[in-house]
Amino acid sequence: MFAGAFSYLGGLATFAQVLFALPMALDLLGPPSFLLLSLLFTLHHFGYSTLRLLLKNTVFAPLITVLSFLSPLISGLCVLLTFYYYLSPPENSRFGHVLVNVLPYLYASVLRWVSPLFTLIEGVSTLLVIQITGRIGKGWTADDDKEEGFEWRGLVGLVFSSLVYSGALWLLVYAFPDHAFPAFLLGVALATTVFLSVTGFTLRRTNVIETAFVLLYVAYSAWLSGVESAMEPRQFGTGWLSHDWAVPKSVSAPSVNALAHYAIGSALDSIWAVAGALPPHLLLSLIYRVVVLHFAARIVPMIRRGWEDGSDASPNFWDGRSLGEEPTNMRITTIVLSYRRAILIAVYTHLLLLDAGSQTWWRWVNIALFLAVWSLELLLDPDDDAESVKPWKTD
């Protein structure tokens, strides 16, 4: 219990530090320091997650609680280290040169090359959130108290779904592609969505809330693809890693202490400046992707509890088993959940520096993967649907 509370509070504090510190570094210190700070955050959480997996339910497991409690302090030290290397760039230190001048740019290169993977992860996470939303809505309307024959919850669900449908259709009309090939891809995506929706209704594997959000996400992805295609595409190396771009900014602060006070006082201004510098669709994409990945990371433990129904193990991380003793499916989710903070930091960093003009076609690949995974879910045994709704209603 206390371990979970410490982990939650430490994660909340660390999330707040990342949320404010990265835009602050990007606006005040420039892209090189921003990349260095993001890299330090990522390495910290990657190392913490690795130790957490290795020490899971061993005699050394209490060390994880201590590290979780110290995590915000370590993140603060990462910020101070970034300030130090900004004020005193390494000259003769080989380690400092590698840390400041080599690793951040390799990190940026990796983020750029794996950016399509982030788009696909967004689609899968969105489908997971949509399915849970639909099942919660189905359970909520099923609990409707019939008073004089009027089921008000069902009516509210239908009205809400109709509004989502209307918004999705308006977005489709507004963002309909001007060119033939994107228009053809959108037609295929819409026909597939309608076919899968009808199939899901026939098999009683879906509901109007779920299908409405599926159509809305398809429309949202198509709209983003069109907006991003209008941006000037850049070749690798001329965007993030150009010499004109990667120049530290000049801040009149003689010491780390003075720079820290200056940064704390202008943190909100920095976030506002970064948000104002981003195009509106990139800002929306940043907020949406971070939020949907966060909710997906919260939902996966609920799925684990469903898998562990009927077992003697407690449905949490400290379940009395080491990583090697878990079933394969649970082992995979344990690993993914353990590294979710490092993944979120990488996604957040990537979106702040997103070269969106090169991502437009990956949006269509994401739509295809999104609908393919949904079709597989619809073809599962329909007899399991009634039982699968109960955990979402109780949780």
C-alpha cells in the first residue's frame, strides 16, 4: 500500500517537472539544452524502470520504494546538470563532450526515425480508450432505472453519439482532400468504417458510442494528414539537426543558482511561448497524444485485473511473482507499463520538435492499422462481451 502511494506521488511530481521543465529549456536555453534535459529524464526513467523489473518481488524490492521517493529529486538534479553544462560547456572533458554534443543529437535522430512508431502507438492506444469508453457507456445505459417507461440514460447516450457522429461528418466535409489519391484513401477508410460498424452491430460486439468515436478518430487522422501535407516537407538533417537550428540561446545568468531562479520565475511564460510558436494542429496533436497515451497506460492495469480473475495473485505490480514467473501475456504488459514514463517523455519531446510535413502518409498507415485491429477485436467470441462489460462498470 505504502509502496503504491509513494510510487504514485513520485510519478505525479516527476510528471509535473517534465511538463514544465522541457518547454522551459526549449524556450530559454535553446534546442541543445532541451535535448540534453530530455535525454537525462529518459535515461533516469529507463534506469529506474529496469531496476524495478529486475528487483520485482525480490529481497531488494524495498529499494524501489526508496528510488520512487527520490525520483523527483533526481529529476531536479537533471535540470541543474543541464543548467551547469549550458553555462559551462565542456572543453577538455571527453565525457562532457559526449554527453552534451553527441548523445543529444543521436537522441534527436532516434526520435525522428521512430516517429512513425509513435503515430502507430497513438492509434492503438486510441482504440483501447475508445473500446473502454464504449463499454463504460454501455454499462451506464444498461443500469438505467425505468421510471414510467422512460429510459433517460439510453436517450442521453443516443444524443451524445449523434453529436459525435455529426462532428465527425462535419470534419470530414471540412477536411476532404483536394487531391485524388488522398480522397481515394479516405473513401476506402470510410467504407471500411461503415462495414465494420455494421458487422459489429450484427455480431452485437459494438455500440453507437464506440462506432461514433471510431469515425471521429478516422476523420481526425484524415484532417491531420491533410494539414500536415500542406506543410513544407523537410529532408532528414535539415530540420532538427541543422546548424542554424541547434544554437544555444543567450541568457544573462552568471551562475546555476541565478539561472534556476530566472527559469522558475519564467516557467509559465516559457510554456506559453512554446505553445504560441507551435502551429495549432501540432499543439492539438501534442495534447491529444500525451493524454491518450496516459489514459491507455491507466487502462492496461485494468485489463490485467481481468486476466488475473480467479487467480490467487494480487492484481498489482507487487503480486508475489518475479518477472520470469509471470505468464507471457502479463509479462509483456508489465514491461510496457514499467517503461511508460520513459515512453511518454520521448513522445512529449518528439511532439515539441515534430517535423510534421514528413508524417502525412504515416497517418494513413495508422488509420489502416487502427481499423485492422478493430476488425480483429470485432471477430472475437461474442459470448464474452456481456462478461467483459462488468469489470468496467465496477471499476
